[in-house]
Amino acid sequence: MLYILATIVISVFLLIIFKLFHIYNVNSFVAIFINYITACVTGFLFLNETVNAREILNADWVKISIPLGAVFICIFYLIGQTAQRISIATASVANKMSVVIPVMFSVFYLHEELSLLKITGIVLALVAVYLSSASSGDNPHLKKLFWLPALVFIGSGIIDTTINLTNSLFIKTSYDSVLFTIFTFLSAFCIGLIVITYQLATKKTEWKSVFNVKNIVAGIALGIPNYFSIYFIFKSLDTKLLGSAQLFPVLNLCNVALAAITGWLIFKEKLSIINVAGIILALISIILIAV
């Protein structure tokens, strides 16, 4: 139970850190870039086994982890932007409702049957993403930002689907899963390095912005819990307290609810009746999809 609670708290804590980036004027992309090398190093430090570089390069999952790293850094940045520019609750709903996409993948690609309850849950999930990010009439500016949670929803779903497919086809041991995670983090860092190098070369970013102590500290503060957010998921699965079919809906439910409460209490985020309705629908949809 402790690992499950840790997973929930850390997931919401990551959204809080993104919100603080905006408050303290941190360069989000630079911090995310630093975050991935931090997460990678943290993973290696907690890996008790010797890493064989040749074994990694010959692994079947390497060709997947490289492009997945690019998706990782893009979607992580968009999650941060959603939390900063709209709300923590919206970022959480868009991220966690992406469970719809791997479910649909299982139906169309793996030919799994879809019950009426799951169909209802999928429809409610799509509505929930829209309602949770819908702005009130007195803030029409937010209506133009709907593309943010929409991309988070799609991108997170692609990540979940890719990880699930990789896990079923190529991951044989827990050691493989840890290496796959670390290598994907490393890939994301390399993609970020290419982007930042280009920005520096074209003078779209200044050296002092990249090597600003505030941005580096922010990246480290994000990277350590980012690694453990995945580490504790594996630990939660290892406890066998809940099966994966029960664990992930519980994590998603608690994450959405806690994110909404946290945004309201700590950052005084205003939730309209429509937003609250979206959050409630999100919770109901998770239950229906899990049935």
C-alpha cells in the first residue's frame, strides 16, 4: 500500500513542480532537459546489477526506446504547459484519460472484445477531457488553449500503448523493464540536447538561460521524483496487492481527484461547474473502463 500511495503522491507532486516553474520563471524546456539526465543517473544509481552496453544495444526494445524518448520529452513539456497555463486538474485529466487509447488499440489491433460499459467509459473520457479544460465565459483566452490537453491526451495514449506493447513483446524480466526505462530517459535527454544545441546555434536561446543555476536545480528537482514515479509503479505491481487491471484505474482515480484538490487548495485554481463535471466524468469513466 505504501508504494501505491507513493506513486499517487509523486505523480501529483510532478504537476506541482511544473506549476512552480511558472511562478518562479523557470525555463520549462531546459528544466525538462536536465530532468531526463537526472532521472537516467538516478536509475543507474539504484540499479544493483552491472550494465552491459552491448547487451543494451542488441536488445529488441532499443529501436522503440529511441523514438519513444522523443515523444516523452514533447509530451512532458506539454503536460507542464497545460498545468501552468490552464490548471493542474486539466493536466491530470488529459494525461490519465489517455487510458482510452491503449484500450482502443487492444480492440482494433489485438481484437479484444469491448463491453458496453467500456464503450460508455471511453465516450465519457473524451467528454471529460473537453469539460475539464473548458473555460468559463469570463476567460475566453483559455478556449484557445484546448489544443494543449488534446495533445497531452493523444501523446500520453501513444506512450501508454507503446510501453504496453513493448512490455508484452520484448520485456522478459524486471531488469529489462528498468533498463528500458533508463534508456528511454537517456534518449529523451539526447533529443533535448539536439534541440537546445540548435536553439543555441540559431541564437534562439542564450547560454546563460541553459546553464542558469535556477533551471538546473529545477531540472534536478523534477528528475528525481520523475524516475521514482515509474519505479514505484513497478514496486506496486511487485507487491501483488492489486493486479494491473485494478492498480492502474486506482492510480488514475486518485491522481485525478488529488490533482484537482491540490490545484484548488494550494494554487487557488478556479474550477467552474463545467470543470467539476468533467472531473467527475473522468472518475466515472475510469471505473467503467476498468470493469
